[in-house]
Amino acid sequence: MSRKIGIDLGTSTVRMCIKGEGIVVNEPSDMALQRDTARTLQQLIGKAKGRPRLFKPEVIVSVPSAVTSTQRRALTEAAISAGARQVWLIDEPLAAAMGAGLPIGEVRACGICELGAGTTEVAVISLSGIVVANSIPVGGHNLDEAIVAYVKRRHNVEITEHAAEEIKLAVGSAVRMEEPLYQVIEGAQISSNDVAEAVQEPLRRIADAIRAVLAEAPAELVVDIRERGLVLSGGAAQLRGLAGFITSLTGIPSAVAQDPQTSVVRGTGLALDNFEVLRRNQSYLR
């Protein structure tokens, strides 16, 4: 039998899971969807095929919901050329929802907000499909950029985006804290409240995207999401206090998924065994 593999080609990280083995690749990457995709897929699929390379694997690849049909076709052709026997594409919010354990197959809707490094994807999902979705070019990198600008403006200290990311992970918060955490970098003491002030603009853009999706969704599905809540996934969802911040701006109860940074890749693995999800997505045979 051929192997079944799921691939998440993220802006900052590439991940791959193999059925029965779990996540086997979790590596940093500065690759956008259109950059070096064929070579990356060839390396990943080559690893999955194993030795000896007797079987061509079935592959499912997550893609941003806003990706064009031309980009989707190029991606599937790249996967076929890399050695896949069959290829499916799945929109990132749907994969994230599956990886987060949401009941996507029900009539009642569920809501997902996938906060990646370069983009945020918001979707309302019902009956194993996306009803309404919105993708904006705001993600973890934008939070890092905002911290860099804030530290320069407030402390007259120049730091790298990598240093800003370390600050975000170590002491970052989306809201002010009564007992903030502190980190010293380049002689400047940065607090959780500094980070909260720095990242307000990109976080408000994310909240706006959520509100836009809810405004477009059918009223009965919005009721479902208000009752069930919105799930936050993706690496940027780990920011302290983010769920409460989103709740305060949107009025939707929000919670962070377990292990949010791997929701998408775990969802791709689950999708390979979900006939209804596969039926709704494009399939390519070699």
C-alpha cells in the first residue's frame, strides 16, 4: 500500500505528517507558496516514500483559501512531478479546524481563525465545507515588525525581527497585565504591557477580519458560532491573552486550540481518512 502524507507549506515553517507515524518534519522555512515549492515538495515526498522507493504516496497539501486556481494547479502539478500518486488540496482553515478537533461535519457551524506567520485565515465551516472565509496578509511576522518599530520609537534601540519574536514568546501579551513579565534586550527593559501596546494595530486588523466573516455568514450560522465559540490556531495564537482580546473586540467567545501551531498539518492527516472532505476537494491522479 502507498503511504498517506499531509503537508503544510507555511510561510515560516514547513511540516509533514505520515499516517501512522505522526509529524515527521517540522522545519523552519522562509518559503512563500510560489517560491521553491517544487523542490520542497520533492524533498518531502522523497522522505515519505522511504527506501526502497517502491510506492508513490497519496498527498494532501494545505493552501491558503485565497490562492488562485492557477496557483492551485501549479502546486498539484509540482506534487505529481515530485512523485505523488494522488494529490488533494485542502484550504488551511478547514485543515486547521480538523486538527483542532472541531466537528466540521455537522450542520451546526464552527468557526476557526488560523493565525500563521504571514497570513490570518478566518472561516465559518458547516457540513465539511467552508461557507464563508477571509484571508488577510497579517500574521506573526507583522506582530514582530510592530515590536521592532515600538522598541525603536520608545527606547531608541534597534532590534531584529528575530529578537522581537523572542520578546513576543518570552513576555508578549495581547492585553495589559497587572503583573507584567520583563525582558532586557540591548539595554532596554521590555514588558508584557509594552508588547501589548505595540501589537494593537495588527491585532485589531485580525479582529476586523473576524467581524467581516461573521457579517457575511448566514445569521443562523453566526448563532452557532456565538454559542460554540471561535477557535484560534496557528503559531501566533500562542500570544498571551489573545483569546480574551478577540472576545472583547468581536463579542464571540474565543479559545486557543491545543498545540495550535500544528493544527493545520494534523488536520491534513485527518483529512486523508475523511471521505466527505476529500470528495469536496480537488483530486489529481497520476
